[in-house]
Amino acid sequence: MSYYITTSIPYANADPHIGFALELIQADTLARYARQQGEEVVFSTGTDEHGTKVYEKAQEKGIEPLKLTDELSQNFRNLAEVVNSSHNRFIRTTDKDHEKRAQKIWQALEKDIYKAQYKGLYCVGCEAYVTEANSKEHGGECPVHQKPYKVLEEENYFFKLSQYSDEIKAAIESGDLQVLPAHRKNEILGVIKEGLEDISISRPSDKLPWGVPVPGDKKQVMYVWFEALMNYITVLGYPDKDDFKAYWPANVQVVGKDILRFHAAIWPGMLLGLGIELPKKLYVHGFINIDGQKISKSLGNVVHPQEIVEQYGTDALRYYLLGHIPSSGDGDFTWEKFHDAYTNELGNELGNAMQRTVAMIVKYKHGQLEKLARSQHDEAKYHEAIEQCQFDKALEVVWKMIRGLNQYIEEEKPWVVAKSGDTLHLEAILSHQAASLMQIADLLEPFLPSTAVAIKQAFSADPIVLPDKTLFPRVEREDEEQKD
């Protein structure tokens, strides 16, 4: 069976931070889970490289936009490596194949496109138009970028999004397009019920020369968001490649809450205009705050994933973001909370259970167990949680097993049984411990892949031997005291 999952594609105008790491890791967890279930997975991520922000940033630096995006796109590739992403597609919207296919999509939508004069408010930072009501609500400036909205007056092409309003609403209400979590579904339905308006989908090329040209009109380039959304099907080779036929519609698209409208209203409208199926599921994650405040360069509170990984390892980062950032909303990162989770949950609970179990098998059984069957703890809630993209809830199920295993060890006291000489009882206890850890490793495989491999390798060795290092080794840093 085929399975297709995507992240959004972030702007290549600044370095990535922990917020996009969250999205990559969430999507990667779903991709790994699907593979574990026997699916043939295409997992796509990438970078959005056109638009005003990129063009202005390149001008600031005195370089060509493509040179800027070459550098910054590589930084997102590096981030994917840092978080151990298993994606097998990375699309750049400056790829020639994407640009060619984007123009084909425009042409296929021409029945729903018209030209008109546009006057409205625009945030360059968001690359988005806003309504007068939105502007008034936020005092005339973007709440994210804290800059006044610009007034744009120009002749643009428009997409007839309004005519698809009822179909989009029906698809979301029926679950044909499942929007998770539920409050995001309610949020977008509220927007749609007010009525979707036709949207401007181009910019004059004399004002913005950096974009995909509108077919048949050299004086216009595609509006960056309209063109960027197309990546989800151009990366599969829409309309003629086998991958598109095999993998679309997407099983899950993972996006941030700030771009809900683009993905749950505009994107479905475009797909309906093309006459192709809507994605099956849209999972919308929240934001990560740092010490209770929004991530901000001016506040100096930007946390880079590389910094965490260098000291604590990739799986520790993945664990915190998946288990301690609520899957249904915003979360908070502090070095103190992170260190507590690393020490108490990863080290003292999982790491300790593993270390004690292996050590006792080596000491009392010379690394040999007669029978090692997989434990059969109930996994139903774990699988249900993953289906609902509730990563934190799925990990709660696993950690309940881990804590149960530690309690079992304390109650059964295999070190006492070993002294009693009851070898059959000791074999049963240690086999249960090992089998439980093997089941835990299976469940952790999508979440903490390196940890899962380490556990499985330890128990598949013959004889079982103590690993060279703990599951979660830590590298001390000179500035450690400042962080803890």
C-alpha cells in the first residue's frame, strides 16, 4: 500500500529553528510508523523560495535571490539530518521541474482565474493578504512580525475560491478532509461559514521579479503562496508521472496553525478546481515558546536544534518535542524542563530499566535466555493516538509500560530470586523484562529510532552483553551551568 506524507515548506529567507524541527519530527514519526505497518512511503519536505521576503532579503545582502536560497535551503537539509528525518523527497520551488509543473497547474485552473484590480492590506513577513477586520483586530500591524500592513493597489489575477466554499465545508464536516485536532477543524469551519472570498494569486513582475511567470503573461508572476501549495503534487510529478497516480491523495499533511487557512481552504479549492481528490488528513500543530515567550531574534531566545543534539543526542530532542509539546496546541521549551525529562524519564526510567535488565541477564544467566517472546501488553490506545496525531498520548502509553516494568523489577526482585537458586523463576522474570523492552522498542521505533535499534541490538546479541554506552549518553559543555 502507498502512503504519502508532507510537511509544509518553510521560507528560505532565514535559518530554521526549533519550531520547524517539531514539524519535521512529527511528520517523520508518522512516516516511520507507516513503514512499520508495511506501507510504501513517500515523505516530502522542502523549501519555499520565491516571493517578496526572499527577494528583499537578497537585495539587503547584495546577492542574487537564487544564491541566497541555495545557502538557506541547505540549512533546512542540514536540519533534517540533525533530527534524523527519514524523508525521501526534498523539493525546492526553484527546481525547474516544479516551475514547469506549476505553470501546468495554472493552465489547468484557468477556467477559475480572472484578472481584476486589487486594493488591500498585505504583510510581507507572512506573504499574506489580510482583511480590514483582521487589520483592525490587531491595531493595523501584523501580530507575528509587529510591522504595519502595507496597502497594495495593483492589477492581479484572481482565483474563484468563493465558488468552492460549500464543497470545502462539506468535505471537512464529513471527514473526507479530516482536520486535526478538532478545535482546528472548528476554527476553519468558522472561517468558511463566513464565506470564502476570491483570492489574488499574482503580483506584477515589475514590483516582484522573483517568482514563477504566469503562463502567457510576462508582466505577472504567481503569488508565492498559491505557487508554493502546488509543491505537494509537483513533487509527485503531477499530472503525468506514475508517483502522482500511485501516491495522491496525501494520507497526512502536517502544517503549523498559522497556515491553517492556506491548507484547509485555499489548497482544497485549488484541488477541487483541478478535479483531483483532497488530502485525507490535515494535522495542524501549535507553536513552541521559549521560557513562556514567543521565539524572537530580538529577545535572543532562539534555540537551535543542533545545540540540543550536540549535547543530549537526537532522540532526546525528539522525545521532548513529541512527548512534552502538546500535540493539540502550543508548548514551551526551557532548558530546565528539557534536562528534567532527559534525566528522569529517558535516563532514570527507560535507560535504567534497560541497563538493569541487561546487567542481570549477563550476571545471572551469562547473557543467555532460553526463550525470548515478545510481550503482549495492550497497544490499542497507542495506535489510536497515532491515528489522531496525538504523539504525546502515544508516548504516555509507552511510558506507562516502562514505569510498569520498573515496578515489576522492584516487586519481583530478581536479585533475591537468583540467591534462592530458583532458576526457572529467575528465567521467567528476566525473560519477561527482556520481552517487555523488546515490545517497548517496537513502539518507540517511530519516535526514537536510534534508541529502538540500540535496545533490539542488545537483546539480539548472542550472548547478550552490556552495551558500551548508556542509551542516552550526554556530552558536557563548558557553558552547562548557564543553561541548567
